[in-house]
Amino acid sequence: MGRDAFAEWGQRFGHDETDVLGQLHAAAGRHERISQDDLRGIADEFRRPVAAVTGSAGFYADFTGPRGARHVRVCAGTSCFVSSGGSPTAAAEAALGVRAGQASADGSVSLAEVRCLGCCHASPAALDGDTPVTGPGLGEKLRGDGHPASSGAAVPFHVASRTAVALAGLTEVEGSWQVWPRVVSTGIPASVRAEVALAGLRGRGGAEFPVADKWRAASRGPAPRFVVANGDEGDPGSFCDRLLLESDPARVLEGLAIAGFAIGANRGVVFVRSEYPLAVVRMREAVETARAAGHFGLGVHGSPFDFDVEVVQGAGSYVAGEETALLHAVQGFRGSVRPRPPYPTESGLGGHPTAVNNVETLAAVPWVLRHGGAAYAQLGSGVETGTKLVCLSQRFRRPGVYEVEFGVPLRYLVEALGGGLEDGYRLRALQVGGPLGGFLSPDDLDVPLLAEALADAGVALGHGSLVAVDDRITAPELLRHVWRFADAESCGACTPCRVGTRRGRELAERFPTRSEQVLSQHENLLDVMGVGSLCAFGRSVPGAVRSLLRVYRDELCSGAR
């Protein structure tokens, strides 16, 4: 059945079938805008209605704006928003002489605003073509008619747990592909799942669903089955997956291969967001290297197991990080969420059982199989085992990625590891888990790094980002920033979120006048969104906004006096 499933993938979901977004990227690179001829040509090639391809092209940010000969993407994520004093796009607009979302009259340059480039440790940031440009003086670095040399600082990383797990390969504790040959040659899928269950490993993308349970559910479905690495790390403030994808791609692939073996999947997909162009290159190179080394292909390492991997580049959609939307994106459709059940483990790619795991989760799997689930379970707390990668933003004295054990207090992360804020800045609020995670005041940092404890404090762990907001950012500015993000990134699939995020943005624009009235209207709106939204995006906005209103209530209400 393994070879039959491998062949069926080639027939139904091979390179051509998963390359719709790739063809749209190519068309966007050839012209200022994707032409009707391009859309018809892609539709004919993939035997889809022109309307379906047009719908995909109109959904993703990478395809909807003009593209000049020089295309610059400027980050408007939270860290860049804070580090630029609330106006991350203004400097780029002034330097390039063009407004965001537009191209110059002669087509020489275009500017697009994106929500995160994964450079939160060195913000503000932009991508000039595929060249990262970061740090103070962003406008000066972009000014001129040439592409600047990269000023994107490498991501600092540190191990602050008893042992490195997800960062094991980066710290040279152990190399990649040490576990896979043994697993595929002598292992048993049920035993692999049992070891991961013993570890207590949970998804690190935000949902915290037990990995072994997901794999077990997918393994029960009929073949062919598939595994997908979710590299669509879109939460502004988070850049740990970028670190792993760019600097240790082999470990991610090894984890994906083990997941495939555990559920009996013969094919894997790595979905990488387009805002990480270097990660796309590194992952594709790592796949080729793995094939050459015999880790992928037919009869891997002399076993009866077949396995291969495809890398798919995203096209600029935050909501595509949600697993059902991601699976739509992989197949070249609009990245809209769909109701669950059925879950992807029952009906995923092409209606087949599919296990979707995020990059950090997969990077931990080789360590678990090498050292044992019991060893992993000894890390962290009794409630949540293991380690978590936490990202500290540019405003900290020591920004970067830190691997810590679950249960450490946020204050330890902020003050001991991060060193507090840079000179001249005072912490006003801490954003936890991205724009949809929520905000805590400096007095609320004794809460431990545990999902349940954070939820009780009114925030969500999310991807594990901590963005320091200093007191130079006003409450109305921050509230408008959160609503603008929600409005821009809603997929529009359901009315409560589609209309609610637009209405929330309109309300936020009213501050500081009629503050008490606006706050009351906020509550009614948040109630509707929390109950009626289709997916976690719309249902998470209310918690994030309420946490902001709680931390900044005195300042927001002062406009009424």
C-alpha cells in the first residue's frame, strides 16, 4: 500500500497539483499585476475554472497589489509598530516616494505593507526584494535606487532550560538525521506514537493539542495519508519558526518524516510563508540534500516505507496559519477556514487523513525519540511538560529566541533573560502570544508560562512571543493597531468576524472622544464576535481587545473627561 499511496500522490497531489501558488508567484513576478492571460493559462494547466484561480489570486496579499521592478515589503507588526513610535510605514513611504499598496508612476518601485517579517528582534524591518533591511534608520537604508546590502541581523538564540530540545541542533548538542534511519528500519508506528504520548508533547503553534492523539487519529483513517509542517508563522512578535526553518531545516524535516512514519503517510508538505524567502530556499535545499542522502524516496534506508516531501511557498495570509485554511492554501485555493468537524485527521488534503504540526513541534520530535518520552516529561511542569521557544522583541535589552521550560514566570523572561527594556524606555504593557494573545500590565508578570495560568490572566500563550510596549505608545494608538490587524487579516468567511473587525476598527478611530460610549459599544461587539465567529481568529479577537482595555482603561477613559 505504501508504494501505491506514493504513486497516488504523484498522480493527484504531486508537484504540479500543489504548485498553483507557485505559478501565481511566477506570474506576479513577470508583470506589475497578474494578467487575465496568466489566470487563464494557470486554470487550463491545472484543469480548474478560471473563477477558482482568480479567487485564489484575489485572496492573497502577494497577488493583489502592484509590483514594481523593485518591490519592497515593510513590516507593520507590533514590534515594528512600537520601535517606530507607531508609524512603521511612514519612513519607507518617505524614502521610496510611494504610498503603501501602490507603485510609482514609472513602475520602478512598489511598496506593500505586511503584518510581520519575523525580524521582531531587530525591528523596524522591511524586505527589499528578498533582502532583509532592519533596525533604526530604516528609511535611510531604503533610500536610493539600488538594493541595499542586507542589514538583517541574525536571530540570537539561547538555551535557558536544563537541556536543549528544539534548539538541540543549533547548539551543536546533536546533529540531524540521527534518529530517522533507526525509526524507519526497526521502529513500529504504534511505538513511536506511544513514546510521544509518554513525553506529553503538545502542539507548539498555539492550540496545544496532544501530538500523539492527533497522530493516532490520522493513523486510523484509510490510506493515503499525509503530514504537513505548518511554517506559516504569522503572529507579529514571533520568529522562532523562522530561526528553525532557516538555520536547522534538516531537524524540521526529520521530525516531519517521523510523523509520517507514525501515521503511515508516504508524503509530506512543508508550507512556508512568503515573508520568509530565505526559509523557503533553505527548506528546498534541505529536501534535496535529504533525498541525496537516502532519507527520502522509495524504500527509505532499505525499509518497505516510502516517503517524500514537497515545499510550498505561501502568498501572504495570516489566517492561512489555521490548519484548514493552510490545507486549502497548499492546494492553491483561497486560504479560508472551514467548519470542523470533520477535522483534517479525518479529511485533509484531497479529503484524505492529514496530520498538521507546526515547525517547533516537529523540531522537538527527534529529541523525544532519541532520549525517550520519559526524559522529555521530566522537563517543564507536571501540567505542561517539556520546553517552549519564547521570542523577545527589539525593545528588550537582550532580544532573541529563548528555550525555556514550561512553568517559569513571565517576570523571569522579561527581567532576567530579556534584561528589561532598553535605556530610556519604560514597560507599559506586555503583549503575549501575538495580536490575538492579549496584554498584561507590568504588575501582572508573576504568572507562570503555562497555557491555563495565562488564560486565567486573560491572555493566550499562542506562538510564544513577548512584545514589550513602552510608555511612548498611547492607548488609542495601540487599540487602533490591534483592530487594523484584525480587519486586514480576517479571511471574511463568516459575518461576525468580517463585519465585526471592520466595526471594531471604526470604533477605535473615535478615541479619544466619547470614550465611555465607545467602550460600551466595544463590549457588545466583542460578545457577538466571541460567540458567532467561525474559527479561532474571530473568537480570539475579543480576548485580546478586552485585555488591552483592561490594561489601558484609565488612559482610554481619560478622553471623556
